[in-house]
Amino acid sequence: MSRARAAAAQDPKDAKDSALLDATQAALEAEHAAVYGYGVVGGRAAADRKAEANAAYAAHRARRDALTRAVRDLGGTPRAAAAAYALPFPVTGADSAVRLAAQLEDRVADVYADLVRAGRGAVRADAAGALSGAAVRAAHWRGSGVAFPGLAERA
């Protein structure tokens, strides 16, 4: 039986806490990957997009650090970043760097949508803000937005 199901069998509040911890860990993992990915984006971005890449990198580092604290506050052990992450395609120049940045933001938006569903109060509001920020950055990188950022089933 999964940890979440076992918790639900014992106490509905424990199940909510478990779901919140799982969603927070997933967001942390996505932020680790985004920080890594923006290292690649920054190295390949055109000169006129370097500041944008640096700002996104800093935003993801800040979110990653906040999520690390949040996992600890929930009684969990924050998952460490991997040494490296597989990129979805080769990033060989400015155009592929822009595509990677948009995909990183889409991935982050997806996990924040899950955290919005799992959270309540200030956690939900913060996750909604993070989802919104990722959607705006993705639209800026891509040149267009999506109807329901973070909700792949509605895209």
C-alpha cells in the first residue's frame, strides 16, 4: 500500500498532510531541474535574452530554497538535486535554449498546479503565485500562452 493510502486509512488529516508533502517534494524536484536547466539556457541564450535567463534562474533558486524549508516544516527530508538532468533535446544554440526555457516553465507550472490542489491557505496562494509566474515566463519564452497552464488534461 502506498504511503498516501496508508495515511488515508488511518486519518483523513494525515492523508492531506501526506499529499501536501508529496506535492511539495515534487515542486522541489521540478525547481532543482529548472535551476539546472537554466544553467544550460543561460549558456546558450542570445545576448538579448541573457538577463531574462538570469532572472528566471534566480527566481527558481529562490523557489527551490523556499520549498526546501517548506518540506522541512512539513516534517520531511528535502530531496537533493541530482548531479545532472537529462534534457528533452540537445540544446545547441539560442533557439533551442528558448525552447528549453519554455519547457522548463511548463514542467514547473504542472507541479505547482498539483501543489495548489494539495495546499490550503497561504500554501495554496503561494503555489498559485508560482504557477502564474511560471506560466508568464513560459508565454514570454514561447511567444504565446496556453489556455490552462499547469493543467495538461485541459491543454
